[in-house]
Amino acid sequence: MKRVLGIVSSPRKLGNSEILAKAAMEATGADNLELIRLTDLNLKPCQACYRCLPKDKPCLIEDDLDFLLDKIRLADAVVLAAPCYILGPNASIKILQDRLLSLGSKIEQYAGKTCIAITTYGRPGVEGYAEAALNLTAYFMHLQLVDCASFLGANPASVLEDPANLQRVQKMGRALFDPGYQRTPKPNECPACWSDILRYDGKNLICPLCGTKGEITVEGQAVKLKFFPQVNHRFSEEGKREHNEVFLPNKKEEFLAKRKYYKELQQPYRQIGNWVTPEQK
């Protein structure tokens, strides 16, 4: 029996993100389809305490994260869906991403599970960075992202007005259990993480998400981007292990060794300003 988990980060019932997620899940032909509305969960912000870094230590915050992670562990494939709000995905995605720090040393629990990412946006030209940011969620979960796409639709169910949208998302759903599926790359995207967000430092192109570098070339009248992908980019197995099992633990040890010194640096700023909070009703 195959299990597919849909994680929908839109608070809107039967909105475009939910509809496309359900269409993709149905197209898989899986026996068990479960859905979680991310905005219904109690997910608290990460406290950056680093207590979750060891393999045998879960996040200590008591909320619904363990419920979500248990469902992901049980699933064979995951469908992520989020609407674009203010040029980025719904805020529940960012809260979840921050909490996924606790998965850094536990890659083997999630690696190999396939995933697709579905983004919806309401106006042409204002897709923002939502698709790239939603893809990051799959990478931070250590899932195998096999396809992603953005769909235009502002009003609930309006994505269905274009039959091509339904055909596209059904194709994405079938890809979850098709080991021979090959995604068609978009022009000028990062070949490592598929981001179309790029930086230029005056010499090199740099993908700000995975760190892949490249250059701008001119061929006749055409300007093209040439990338130099490395096998150990930020979201490769080696890159993730180096960050989660070497860099972060070393930073924690550095903090513990220099804690007294850091407190001395903080001291002049302890009494500056007054913290204000809303009045209790």
C-alpha cells in the first residue's frame, strides 16, 4: 500500500493550492491519501537553542512538529503546496523551515522519499520567490524533489479554468512513483537546486540558495548563463552532512567555550530601551 501525504500551507478551504495538491495526489494512484493543513497546526518559532543537533535528540519545543514529522516518515511520497503571499509562500512555510533544523543529523529518516512542490500565485509577473522558497522546504526535509511548478490563479478554484494546469499537476503527481521521470528544466535556472533567483558579484553568478556558481556569456547577440555545478553543493548529501554534522556542532562548541566572553560583550546592551507588550485583556 502506497501512502501519499499532502502538506497544504493555505488557510483557504478548497483554494487553488488545496485543489492542485489533491489532483496531484489522486493522479498517483496511491491507496492512502492524507492531507495536513499546515496553518491548522500549532507550530512555534525555532528558538535556535541547538539542543536538537545530536542524532538522538528531537526538538524540545512542545507543539505539533512531531505529529507532522511522524506523518512524513510514514509516507512514501509528499506533495507540498503553498500560495504566494507578498511575493513569498505563506508564512507557515517559513516557520516550518526554521524548525527543520532538528532534522539535520537525521537525514536517513527522510532521504529517498519523493516530493513535488506546487506554488500558486494571483497575478502575472508577481510570482516573486515563492517557488524557490517552497522547494527549499523539500530540501530541508531531505526529500527527493522530482518536479515543481507555479500556477496562476487568484480566486478559489480559478486554476481549473485553464485545463493545462490540471494536466500539468496530474503529470507531476504520476512522477512521484515513476523512477524514470525526467523533469524539463526551465531556462537559466540553477542546475543544482532549480532556483531562478541569482546574484552577481561583479565576476561570478551565484545561486544564493545552494551556492552554485556560473558566469554570463555572450554568443553572437544572445546572452546566456553558464553554470559550474559541483557535486557537493549545499543540498547534496555531502553538503548537508557537512553543515549539519560539522559546522553547526562546531558553532555550538565554540559558543559553550566562549559563553562568558559573549556575555561580557552583551553587557552594555542589556539596559538599553524598554520592551513593550500589548495590554492583557
